[in-house]
Amino acid sequence: MDKKRTLQISVFDKTYNITTDESEELVYTAAATIDRLFREVALKVNQKNESKIAVLVALKLAFELKKEETSQKELLEKVSDLVLLIDDYSESLS
């Protein structure tokens, strides 16, 4: 990790100072993603209440994370099955 420093980000037209040891690129990319999602959700639900928008954005991110975790788990299971098949085949050749 890098040394802690304070970075200034902007989300939904508000500026925040973030103290972090993450890379600047990661922080700015994450902030841009959150800003984009805030704007998308605000337009989609015609909502100005930032707390409600924040909850909807958090839910959207949580759903996406859960889908990715499930997908990764399924992929790991398939890889494990393939490794077992390769091992079985390899043993049958011996």
C-alpha cells in the first residue's frame, strides 16, 4: 500500500476529502463510478433526495457484487471439476 494522503473527490456535485492509502487512480476511478451511478439513479427514479439515491446506489453495487461472487464461485467449481477430470484421465493413462 502507498503512504496515506488526502485526495479530493467529487460525487453528485459535492466535494469530499478522502484520506487513504489506496492508489490515486483507484480512488478517482471509484469516485467517478459512484458519481455516474448517482446521476443514473437520480434520473431514472426522478429523485433529488441524496440519502435515497445513496441507498439505491449501494443496493445496485451490492447486487452487482453478489452476482460477481456467484459467477466466480461457479467458475471455480467448473475449474475444479476440470482438474479432477484431467487427473482421472491422467491416471487412466498410467
